[in-house]
Amino acid sequence: MKRKASITHNDFELDLPLFFPSISSVKTNFSVIDYLKLIKASNSNNFLISAYDIHNQSLDVKNEIISILKELKQKGVSILMDSGNYESYWHKDENWSISAFEEILKLELANIYFSFDDQSIEDKSIIEITNSVVKNTTSNLKCTNSLITPIIHAKPTDLGVVCENVVRELHPKHIAIPERLLGDGMINRIKNLSKIRKTLNNLGEYTPIHILGTGSPFTLMLLVWAGADTFDGLEWCQTSIDPDTFQTYHFQLRELYDFNSENDNYSLMTLYSNLQLFSKLNKTIKNAMEQNDLNSIMKQYFNSELLKKIGCQ
């Protein structure tokens, strides 16, 4: 099956593949509004923000965030909004609920929303997990005219079957899977994702796959090759990434490869550099896909032994 090059919904179109730099109040150094202002100033074409991080602000900051999001959406920036369960978990906020999320949905601040996800999967059957995803997605769809992307949590051994069930039930234009649920080790994750991609393709329509929590350039390239289409991650604001080699360093090590950074605002310029890097990576992968030459990129960045193990010749 030919790989789909875009997602369309009403008058919105998203070219694939694509990485979304994530804005979050968890495991980051600055405030949500500060990151959002940087995204705006950098002229980034796309990003992810959490519904919880809009809800969980003072009224003044919340209104400012909403104003910026409306402005950016109007200008054509592609905004992906997470359900907020990641942030509410780390903030230990048990008050965050599907009804609170749906109040944010009704504001129409984004182009794509992840469904309100249920992460309590340990004691649930495949049918119970499928029903939960379908129920929450169906509820969310009633609150917005924008695209709802079901998030699917399941044990690695069950993930492929649940993905197949959800696609059969909902016929979504896009689904999302946490990277960690693809199993341990990158080779294992590549193989499991490839199986899921093949299973979904066998249903007759190409369903793009989003991988949650993936921000390493190397991981992006490997998982694009395995069949993923969109990604989000925090590496852009947690690390420093060499734009020539895509090697990831500790945030404070940018001078190891950027020799003209002594007199600048270190944090600001590192964040800006990383945003530019991911813009470059998006274009590099898209061009390779358009030319049906993704293997050449793989050979440029990965050794032959790894490529042999994952079946990339």
C-alpha cells in the first residue's frame, strides 16, 4: 500500500511525516507560557500543547495562552493538543477528568486533539481496552469540529490487536501509541511497530500512526522507516542537539559543537537551535519520502549491522 502523505480534515491539511515539539509543565525548566511565546517567536509551523496545562493556570495566564493559540491557529500553525493525563499524573491531580478536558475541546484551540486516554490497562482485557478507547473518543468527537486522534494504551503483546480493533470500530484518520508500549529496546520497538503498520495496512486504508514521547532524531528516523508518521517529544527543550550529526547532548553541552555561542543567551539560543534542527529534520525526511529514498538516509546515519537486523537493505 502506498504511504499516505497527508492528513486532511475539513479545511485542515497536515503533511507527513512530522515531529511536533511538545510544550509541557512536566520535566521542563520554564513555564508553559514562556515556551509558547518562544514557539511563536521562532515561527515554528507546528507544536503540541497539553489541555491540562491550559486548564491549570491562573485566569490571566490561561487567557493569554488561549489568545496566543487562537492567533497561531488563525495564521495556519498546526496545533496538536494532548488530553492532559500525562501532566495531571505527574502533578498528582486527581480532579482532571474527561469533562474538564471537553471544556477545553469546546474552545477549538487546536487542529488535532488526542482523545482522553485511559492508562489503567493492567487488569483489562483487549475488549475492555478497545471499548474504553472507543467510548472516550466518541464522547470527545461531540465537543469539537476538529480531528480527534485516539490514544491507545495496551500491553505490548496486545497493542497490535487493540490498534486493529480501534481502527475497525472508529475508522480514525490518525491513531496514537506511546513509544514505551512498543516494548524494550529499539530493535524490538521497530519490529513491533512494523507489525502494527502491516496489520493496519491490511485493513485496506492507510491509517497514520503517531508515536507519543519520541524526540530523539535517530529514533524518529528509525520509527518513520518502521511505519510511523507523526511524533511529539520534549527533547527539544531538555537536551542540546547537533544539527549536523543529530547527536543528542546534555542541555549544557552545546558549545561542544557550536563554537560561536559564548556571548548569547545560552538557554534561549539552545532552544531556538533545537527548534530549527527539528524543522530541518522534518524537511529532510519528507524529501526522502517524496523521492522514495528513505533507505539512503538510514544508511547515512546508521551502521550496516543495525540496518541488517531491522531489514533495511
